[in-house]
Amino acid sequence: MEKKLFEMHLDYLKEQDNEIFDAVIAEKNRQMAGIELIASETLVSQAVLEALATVPTNKYSEGYPGKRYYGGNEFIDVIETLAIERAKKLFGAEHANVQPLSGSPANMAMYFALMEQGDTFMGMKLTEGGHLTHGHKVNFSGQLYNAVQYSVDKETEMLDYDAIKKQAQEAKPKLILSGYTAYPRAIDFKAFREICDEVGAHCVADIAHIAGLCAAGVHENPVPYFDAVTTTTHKTLRGPRGAIIMCRQEFAEKIDKAVFPGLQGGPHSNVNAAKAVAFKEAMKPEFKEWARQVVKNSRALAEALMSSGLRLVSNGTDNHLMLADVFKSKNITGKDAETALEKAGIYCNKNTIPNDTRSPWNPSGIRIGTPVLTIRGMKETHMQEVGKFIVTALDNAGDDSKLVQLKSKVAKFCSDFPFYK
């Protein structure tokens, strides 16, 4: 959003702990010298970074503004109230809880507030694009509740709302969850609201990946008419690592009690300060323009990859991410593709694709996203070059010497798009 380079003021850290300083600077250099395609990552602003490294980290603040279990929270209340009010304004929410420490505990609190243990709920399968907390059997969500999992259509690899409706009529769930971690298409949240109303289920969403797009009006925003919506703050919201829960006023007390004292103790008030900063930034016109460009870049990169013969799940994207079927396209596994790309200075993550016959640890696909590239100032034309780098790395997955050569080209390309110094 900002044109200037962001400074990293770490002189005192360098003096006091050179080993940590060196690792931090090496990580900064890696981020700046590589093509970051991990769809769940972003680059935060100078203001967010500075808010994170502030003295509210020293304060214990169990409870909520105006009702704390410790004294001395006058200014902490100011910080948290600003974060709450900004989140409500940004998303059109009746109530917001900004204390969840991450996405999984936010989902857990939402479940605890709206269901009893053993209740039935519906969420998307992990292998189809959902998240562990959407009902996977190894996760608390699949162990404490009767999780009925829905899938995408086998032919289109997209949501089939009629099939989901039929499944809901049969399962009679207490809650239906939408919003995903690896689904490249627009979600019809209104269709989910209609399904939930018909079967009498709580209508909730986990918009961790697309929250920034929802806030910017680039994707439909479910917050105003859903019962509850969770999101992380560190993906397309471009904030610190954390989460929030937004809900209708009628569920506010249950949500707040589920977060504290139900699941957490004192909040991380320095992180809440950084969340507040990020929410303010997300209301700016520059953020909305960035979000629009994220989707433009995503579609341009998808076209570049498909024109090079790489099969994408659902044949494209409507949002910030895409799934590439490298096993079918290049006869290499997602794990091998991730490794080859990393050797070339290109970072993504291995990912299952719908109806994948391979394991999640060595799946058929990779997940690719454009938020970071867009933050660094890249446009549609640059996605052509990025697409070539990706395909070249995949085509030479077994040739380390060529991957090393490609890494130098990638670093030179990235040097034209600085962000931190």
C-alpha cells in the first residue's frame, strides 16, 4: 500500500543477541530475494511491525474492556476497544471479539459457543479444500463433534450447492461451516444462508483466507447476515498473526465467554494493537485497490500456467489462490514440486487436490497465491514471468544445477520489487 521501503530497526537486538539477529535478517533477505507464492502469507506494513514490538506485551489483561481481572488496564482498554470498533466497521459486524490467538482456537471458541459436544455439524473435507478444524477426524473438531463432511463436485471441482443442501437435509446439522483454505472459486454465501435457514442450522463461515478480499468488496462478505464468522488476521487482512470472531449480537455473550474464560487467559495486547492498525489500513482506498489487483494477478498467473500445460483445479481461479495438479501435468508429486521450486527461490506449499489418491504428505498438487507478489508491486504482465519461472523449475525438478541457475534469475527479478530494507 505504501511506496516507501520499510526499515527494520534492530540495532539493539544485534548488540544483545547476534544469533537471533542474524536469523531474522537472513529470513528478511529470503523473503525479499524469492518469489513468495504461499497463499496464506503476506507482508505487513511498518506500522503493524512497530505496533507488535511495543510495551502492551508486558501487560496482563484477562477479561474484556471495562471488566478486567487485573488493575492498570486503562490504556489496554483503549487499544482493544479500537480494535473491536474497527473490526466491526470494516466488516459490518454487530459484535467482534479480537482476543483469539490464532485461527484454530477461534474456530474452537465458535464451536463451543454454538454447539454442545456430540452435536452434528457440516464442513468441507480437508482434502477438498477445507481445514483441519472443519471436522477432520485427527482434530478436536472431528473428535468432539459428529462432523459430516461435504465435497466439491467431481467433474467441475467446484461447490455443488444442491448436493450440499441434500446432504444437510439428511444430516440435520446444528451448524454448517463454509469458507476454506484451498478453494480457488468464489463462495456463494447467500446459498449457504438459505440452506441453513431451511434445515435450522447455525450459519457460520471461516474466511481466514479471503477476509481481506471480503473487507475490500472483492469477494462477497458474509459477516452482516451470518450467525458467526471467524478469520485469521495475518493472511489477506495483512495484519499480525492472530484471529477474530464476529457474530450477531444475540451470540456475543456466548462467544466472549467461550474465548475467555473458556479457552484462553490473558490476550496479547501488543498483537491487538497491531490488529487495530491493520483494520485501519484495510479501510483505506489503497487496500481496496491492492485487493482488486491480487485477484487480477491471480487470474493472470492462472492463465500463464494453464497456457504452459499445467492443469489447475476447476480450470482457474476467482480469488487469490489456485491449485495446480503437478502429478498429472508434470508427473511429479506435490512434495517434489515444492522442493524443486524452493531450490529455485520460489516458495509454495504441497497440497491435496479434490479426489486426490495420494497422501497429504506427498499429494498431487501445490497451492499458489498472489498476495505477496501484489504487495511488492507486481502486475499482470509480471505474472507471465512468474509463470515461466514456475514451469521451468517444475520441468527441471531433478536438475539441481539448473535450479540454482534459475534461483539467480529469480533473485534478480525480485530485486526490482523491494519492500523491506
